[in-house]
Amino acid sequence: MLAIIGGRGLTQLVNLEITHRQVMRTPYGEPSGAFIFGKLNQQEVIFLARHGYGYTIPPHLVNYRANLWALREQGVRDVVSIATVGSIRPDLTPGTIVLPDQVMDYTHGRDATFFDAIDKPYRNIDFTMPYCPRLRRRILQSARQADEPCLNGGVYAATQGPRLDSIAEVNRYASDGADMVGMTGMPETALAMELDLNYAAIAVVANYAAGRGDSRHGINMERLKETANTAMQKVRNILEHLVVCPVEEER
């Protein structure tokens, strides 16, 4: 079963035929909200709003562990994260859809692993390729079928939030090799891998990051929201094709 975690601009999936809602409990507390079960293009999916359905949970307080643990308990194998980002790279113009293939973590103080006990075995996950290549290929194929341009690849810089970044900070991310900046990419990506979930992110460029493009002297928050909301229609179209896109067999 596919799960979709929605971020800014996607606190609800309007093209989802809802069957029921269910409140979850986990050893790590409660997820961001009730899971919404339904059908998208006649296929069963689970939807969860990462920031709560009233957009009330800031990125540093999201219970990422509970969200992913509860999804796995429901039999989910594939997880698609939808998130807005600020563009560092000039060609990632606002409104662009991009699939990151690498991530850098600038967050701190978040519950970043399930291996947090000294009396239980742990394992080192191989984070060479943070996002599932097979799921990424499915998303790219779905975007082509939906006739929605989708850029393949990019480095996501995950920052603490909830504030946006300074010009100096964005310059640092750029010198480190980042192409885009967001607030929810970590620890969600690593936690999904610890649970052996197939995880990929669809990033919506909502604005240029501080000091870039039309954000050279400041970020227009209203324009950011409008751009994100408009671009989410493209994402919904891609998701409708994704749910019926054939799953590659593991080699």
C-alpha cells in the first residue's frame, strides 16, 4: 500500500475518495493526526498531513517516528513525501517540481533514530542513496505520463526551522553543494530507511531562498503560499498516475 505524507499546501488530498479515518497509537506517541484511508484513482492509499490538518505542528515538533512507525504497522511499504522547498539553484524556479536524490542534515534536537536504547541491538543503515531508486523511477515515469515536468535529482538541505534562512546560511548551503532548502526532509528520510520503507520525496519549489532570484532582499510570503498551492495541482496529477504505475520487482 502507498502512503502519502503531505506538507505545506497539501494538508488534504482533494482527489481522494475517503473511506474512513483512524487515530493511531505508537510506542513513540501519536502521529501528526488521524490517518485518512481512501482510494485515489481506484487504488487504496493512506494520507497523513505532516503538520496536522490545521497546519499547527511546526517542523521541529513533528513526531516523525510516530508517523512512520504507524504507517508501517498498517502494512505500508511505499511512502511518498510531499514538501515545499526554497530554491538555491537558479534553474529551480518557483513552481518547479523536483525529485531530490541526496540530502544534507542541518537539523538538531530532533528524535532522529529508532535505535535510541543502550540495551538493545542496533544497526548502521547504508545512507549512500537516501531515497529509494525504484520509487523515484516510478514517480518520474508517472510525471511523464501525467505530462507534468519533473526534474530528476538535487541535493536537499534540511534545516531546523520554523524560521526561514538568512542569506549567509543559504550561501553556506550552496557552498556545501545543496540545490534546495526545506525543513522536513530529516530525520524523516533516515527513519524511513531504518524501518525498511521505500521512501522518496516530491519537492515543490515555492520560492527562491534568501538572497536568490526575487528573494534577494526578502521573501514574499503571500507569493510563496500562492505558488505552493498552485503547484500542488501538478503533484495531485502525478500522484493519480503513480498509484497505478507498475511496481518494479526487486533484483
